[in-house]
Amino acid sequence: GAVVSQHPSRVICKSGTSVKIECRSLDFQATTMFWYRQFPKQSLMLMATSNEGSKATYEQGVEKDKFLINHASLTLSTLTVTSAHPEDSSFYICSARRDLREETQYFGPGTRLLVL
Amino acid sequence: GQQVMQIPQYQHVQEGEDFTTYCNSSTTLSNIQWYKQRPGGHPVFLIQLVKSGEVKKQKRLTFQFGEAKKNSSLHITATQTTDVGTYFCAGSNDYGQNFVFGPGTRLSVLP
């Protein structure tokens, strides 16, 4: 159990366009979902924490108007990169936590974004 | 703020050799988790340690949580090529806040 999916797995877009990435917990309800960004050969950088039905909590330095997060249900969270620029090109990974007592995070396969 | 460090950054070993990665936190942790990320893949949860001085084993992997709950180690006995990947430790402070990943240790195993 505890499978998390992400869609799309890869996306290429033009500079100035917006891209939406979906994160779904397939076999459990996620009380909390997390969005990370990972640069090549580097660690995971937490961007924001998302709880169903409430506003996401963004980490310092992450622009909330640029990276819009919507956690519409207990199984779905979306990250929209608005007005994308080449420097937004990265590997975006979501993870989900099953319940508040468990800190284990189950990661999605990631979405590779390339902005031209 | 809380910082989590890992050493070494890279490790190349011959297949069959042992490997250890160390994780150190600037603050006391409520728990420590270890993840493995294969090249091109996503992090996969390995284990969580909660108690001071706790030691857990998974086949050839041995995980240890320091007495002061500020450091941890992962030891792999007799590495195999399937052990290749980056090993991350992650933890939150004593108040369950600020869940932070370490920078990872990238392991290469030469056949």
C-alpha cells in the first residue's frame, strides 16, 4: 500500500506559460501532502506543505503566487507553476503522509519540467 | 534553523565492501528517517528510528540513532550493485517541526 502517483511525468513548455502537476495518493487518504524540488544530484528542497481544505504553508523563499498549490481532496494535490521561466526547470516531487501520527512520507515518481 | 548534514557526500566501493553514511543534526531530533533514491528515481522510505540509541536491521542494512538523538548512521554490509543510489536521512526537531532532508550520500558500487 501507500502508492503515490504524479502526472505528468515529464513536461516541456514555453516560457511564460503555466504548468499544472497533479499528485494523487492511490490507495490511502493523505492528511498532508508535500511538494519538493530537486536539482540534479542535489537533495530535496521542501517548497510547501499542503493540508486538505486549507491553504498551503510555503517555505521561506518560495513564491506562493508563482507556485500555486491546491489540495482539493484527501487524495489529490496540485502544483501549478505560473508564468514559467527556464530557471523553473527542475524535478518536482510530491509526497504524502497517511496520518498525523506517522511521519513517513510516501513519494510520487516525480515530474521533470523543462521550460524553454 | 535546523540543519542536517551527511558525510561522506560520495562513496565509491568495490562490490562486497562495507559502506557507512553518517547523518548529523544541529538540533535534537524527534525521530530520524532514511530514504534511498536510485538514479533517475524517487526517494523510497527505508526506516524510521525514534528511540535514543535505537538500532534496527534490515538484512544487510543496519541503522543506528545516537544516544543524544542528534546523529544517525546507516551501515551496509557486503555491498551489492543493487545498493547503488543516494541515501538521505531526514528528521524533524524535538517539536515535530521543520522536517528536513540531509544532502544525501551517493553510493557507487563497482562490480
